Amino acid sequence: MRCNSGRRFNNPATISVFDKGSYTRIQNFDVELNGPLTLSLNNSNPCITNPPAVCFEVGYYNFTISLPSSSSGYILSSQVNYRIAGINNLAPGYGLIGAVYTAEIPGNSEDRDLPENNSANFVGSDLVVICANNSFSYSFAAQDKDGDQLVYSFCEAYVSGTTGTNAPPLNPPYYSVPYGQGFNANMPLGEHVQLDASTGLIRGIAPPAGTYVITVCVQEVRNGVVIATQRKDFQVNVTECSIAAASLIPDYKLCKDSKTLSLGNQSNSPLIKTYDWKLFNSDGTKIYSSTAPTIRYEFPDTGLYKLTLLINQGLPCSDSINSVVKVYPGLNADFNFSGICLAKPTSFTDQSTTVFGDIKSWYWNFDDPYVYNDTANEKDPVYTYFETGTKNVSLIVNTTIGCSDTITKPVTIVTKPPIHLAFRDTLICKGDTLQLKAEVDGQLNWHVSPHMISSPNGPPLVYPSTSTYYVVDLNDNGCRNKDSVLVRVVDHVQLQMKNDTVICQGDVVQLEAITDALYFQWTPSQFIENPTRLVTNAYPPITTNYNLSAAIGHCNAEGTYTVTVVPYPKVNAGADTVICHAASCQLNGSTNGSSFLWSPAVTISDINHLSPVVFPKSSTSYVLTAYDTIGCPKPATDTILVTVLPKIIADAGNDTAALIGQPLQLQATGGITYQWSPASNLSDANSSNPVAIFPYSSNGLRYRVLVYNESGCVDSAFLTIKIFSTPPTVFVPTGFTPNNDGKNDLLKPIAVGISKIEYFRVYNRWGQLVFSTTTNNNGWDGKVSGKEQPTSTFVWEVKATDYLGTPYIQKGIVTLIR
């Protein structure tokens, strides 16, 4: 048992001996506990992330017993009345389930002389770490001193049959524990775990974390005959850890409807750094390789393929694994069933088909709660349920080439077999004939009644003269049910049309009437969704008289429903328009409606005027809604979009200076067309970038530029230009006062006739550079690294190129005044 489980071994344990042939109890005896001993594994494997502690307590019961010679042999049994709660592969709701443990002693007879035998003894270690959803292997190997052949298989874990401390077990045979959905005796750890019949090695991909019960049977085979079967019933713990391993299931089966393999390594360990995938065909030829974490490959043909995965080559925790891919599509598990009555046999018929190989085995799970042996291995089994409800019956089929498929279907068990009547209450016109119909599984019998014509090959025909109940019996293998049909007889059809209506042109109208008729026909059928339904939709383009013919057999009635179609009022909001930013415009709507209004009202001068003035702040859709009084109950609308152009950002450039005769390039932005004024001294007054040449000096010429967008909206900007008569010069003041009063706060160069300033630099008295720039009018604020400098004298130098391309260099002294 698991260490620190809170449980105790039985002491003493009761051992019972039974005759193997008759299951007769021979004797009971008590055996004292020897131990327990503690076995533990302190895992230091660096390739396991979050390794669990593995610890078990083992109790031994040693005894000697003498039994008389027996041709059939003996079964030794002992039981405990609990397993741990919450075992993951058992069905929920059973509480603590006990366990029965057995061993067999073979018998001897005239044709099988077995004077001595040493039973197979399980020797595999239970100190194994199993990580959830990771690859693992677990040895259930046994030894046999006599050299008998050993054959291993998964088998049922047994449940105890009596209660009470140290109670003796019941007589065999023993019942299986109730396995949960997705598990069974042959798949105690799910479909991705297999047992090697020759070695007893369990390997595959572990299920999610939890506790799982596993039972392995080993048969002792001597001279081709099974002489005894020993069993090991064990609860393994699967934990939330990860192993840096190449982890694949033993075989991948593309057996249903696809030849595409998509998979990744089952281990998600963060220690895995590299991958190397290889696929080989049956001849050993490599057909695919990849170094990606996941692969996807479509096989060109069916067959058996070898898959290899290597991880961390040349790195710590390197590992490799081989798997098999079986590409044999075309296997489809399926079954039918009949007989669904409580306490009556339900027959299941295998309908599975396969393209490759033959179906060799079947495993049925009948999903019968609280029943341990609700499984079968026959092709077409019969099972009897003793509880009603829906059972999710599953079938697993296996083929001779190793393919398998599973299907689950709901089977509803009832106390009475269902009778699916075509109708329970219907009408018939007097003098007409009606066929009674029902869908059932089993033998159906209609009670003979007047005005009935029975048919040996189908449902009966009836022609009642008055309203009549017709009774039907169903017998499904002794499971019976009864039902009835009321056929009401009328001699005319009741029909009441609804009042005529008015709709707007293009709208839908619902056609309907009050009637007991069964069959209908609306005419004209054009523009009607379904003219044979009583309630249906119509889309009449003009005023229409709809005629309804309602019938019950040869009884008939007719009526008319008039739909008057009135056009919507005409409305026109006008053409979409574009206006300048912050401008207004006048809308010009028109309508023949009796009333109207504009929306949204917030930017409209008068919502009840057809030509209001609007002053939108942004592009706005204005809706004109019109109503009339001539019949159409709904308004008509039209929309005009008033697009407001963005505000013009007019820019004439920064104020600047130039020399007499120096070409000065002006640059305006913000629009599509431009107009400069005054036009004197400019190369093109209607260009965004005219060239200005001045023949005389000036303290400041002021230019205005009008900037227009694509819709003629206009804005303006101004530019002042000083004209000097000096040669090209960079003016630098002799002093500045950086006190943030807006006057002389910056020491900056003012270039005149200069096309480019290569640098303007300022140095302190120790020759340290305190400021540098290459931009005209960019200046120093009297700070170094954010710290204000005290009153002092500084040296500046400038290097530039004038507009003629001549180098210009100048130095000077400036005083910082605080």
C-alpha cells in the first residue's frame, strides 16, 4: 500500500481455499502479518521535472498448507474491504470498493501428471515514476522456476463480496470492478497503453494524473496447456511531472478516413531543446524528416511505416523512441440494436466494416450502472437491462492488421416499446378514406373496427361515418404497449378569413386564416413563400386579392384576403455636398408627404423646414423623414452627407533674412493652390515655392500667402524678411540673459546669406564644449547638463557656407549675464 495512506494491513489475514473445478470452499485459515517493509525511491533523475516521491509499504503473509491431491486444482483467495477512494479508472458513485486477490494451484489427472509445480512469481519493481501524459514503461514480469512458458494479459480487477474486518471472501467466480468511461479490463490506463504478452512490460502514454488500478494475469503454460493463472492487482499513481524523453505511443493508427499524420512529442518537458523526426517505409527507405517540435505528413499510400524521434542529440537528457504508423483507412465501427424494453433482451448487431484485413475481436460496454459484468466480447451479443434510461453503449472493434475503432450510441430503455403514430387526432371528410400509419419495432396489431379495411401488407384503411377512436397494440418480444388514434368526421370545412389590410410597397405581409382544414392553396402563388401553408409570407408589388382554398379530403371552402399596396411617400434630401471647415450650408429637400422633419436636430436651424441651414462641426449625415396620410403607415427617408473639410493649416515658413541680390527660396504649405502678396520681387506669386531676389535693403518686408484647398476654402499666413546690404554674415550677440523673461534668453546665430551652418559651438574659459548646433536660430539656454551656469565669458565659433558656396568661419566672445 502507499506510504502514509492511513490504512492498515489485515492482521491476521483470512485465506480461503476453494476447489478450482466446483468452487467448493475447502477451508479458511488465518495468517499473521510479517512486516510491513518500506520501499521507496528518491528520484534524482535530472531529466524529470517536478519528480514525485515514490514510497510503498509491503506486507508479507507466509504460511504452509497441505492439501489432498486434486484433479482440478485449487484457488486461494483473500480480500480487503477497501481500495482508496476516487480511483480514476473506476466508475464514480460506488464509494470504497474492496479487492479480492487470488492464486492458483494446478491439479493433476491421468492425462496430465503434475506432481510438482512452482507458481509464477511477479518480480518487476513497483518503484516507477509515471508522469501524466508522458511516455512510460512498467514491468509486470514474472519468473517460473519450472521453466513454464509465461503469457501475460490485462484482466479484470476483482471486487470484494463481503463486508466486515478480515471477513473471508465469497466463493468464486469473482466479479470485476466497475470500470469508468474510456477504461476497461483490457485498457486500464486508456487506449494508448499496451502490455507485451511475452515480457509483461507495460508501455505507452500515461493518462492524466490520478490513481489507477491495474491487474495483470500471467498464465503458466506447460506442453501447450494452461495449468494455472496468477494475478497481480496493483494501484499505480500518475503524477503531474514531466520527463525529458522521446515520448510516442507504440503505434499510430490511421484506420478511419484519413492518411494524414499530425503529432508532436508527448513530453512537454522544458528540458527538451531539439527534435529529429524520421519516417521510413516498409523497405527501410527514409521518406520524411523534420527538426520541428510537431510534424504533419500525408502518406502517399497505405501500409506499415516506422516512425523515429530523437531529442536533445549531443545534449543532456538525450533520448530516442521508435513507433509504428499503420495506414489502413476504411475501418468504421457501427452497430444496430433492437428490443429496448426493461427486463427484456436487447439484441446488438455489429455493422462494422473494414477495407483492409478482417475484424477479429469486439468489445462491448453496455453502460449499465451498478452492474459489474456489463461487457461482452461476442460479435452480436444480447443484454438485458433492469433499469430504464439512456445507456451510452460503446463498441470497440479490432482488425487482423492491428487497427481499431470505437463508436458510442445512446440506447434508451423503456417500460413500454414506443409507438410512433403519424397522427393522434385528425380530421376526415365524410365519405373519404384514411390510412392509419405507425412506425414501430415489433409486431403491430390494429383492433378491428367498423368501416376498416385491413391490409396484410400494410396499414389498414378506414372510412368512418362518425368520429371514431382506433386502437393499436404493439408486441416487441413480449414487451407490450397500446395507443389510439381519434379520427373526427366532418361534412364541411370551417374557414374564417382575417380582415383586409394595407401595407407599404415592398413590405412583407403575413397570409393566414382560421380553419380546421388540413390542406391549403393560396392563389395567385407568385410572390408567396409557400402557397401550400396556411400561414405564410407574401411580397405583393401591387394591390392583390389572395384566394385561399382550404380542404379536408373532398370537403372544401374558399375565402379572399385583400392586401392594398400603397407606395411610400416620395422624399429627396438632395445631393451630397462638401463645405469648408467652420462653414455652414443650406439643405434643399423635397417631398410629397404631408409632414416631414430633419435629423440630427442639434446642428440644424429648423428641422421642420425643407431648406434649413446646417452648421456641422464635422462630416454629418442629415436624414429627411417624410410621412403621409394616404395609407402607407410607415415613413420614408433619404439622407444627404455634408462632408466638412479639415481645417487648413496655412504656413509661409519662419521669418528670415537675406542679402541684396541673394536668391531666397520661399516655401508655403497646407493647401493645393497659393497666392503671394505683394507679388514684387517674387519669381511666381502663384507658386507654393517662389524665389525672391531683393535689390535693396529693408528692416522687414512682410509677405502674405493665401492657401486654398481642393474646394476653394482659404486661409492665410505671413512671413517677414529682413534685407541686409552686408556680405554673407552670421550675427552673434555679445551678451545674453537666460532669465526666462522672453528677452535675450538664448545665445543663437542669425545667418544672413548663409546656405548652411556646419556648426555653431560655445566653449567655457577652460575650453570645454558646452553647446553645439548645426541649425540657424537654434541657441544655448545657458545650462550645462541641466545646471545653470553663472555670469561668465564664453567663446563661440561658427563654420558655415554662404549662398555662393564660399566657406565662412568666425569666432567671438559672449558674456552670460545673470
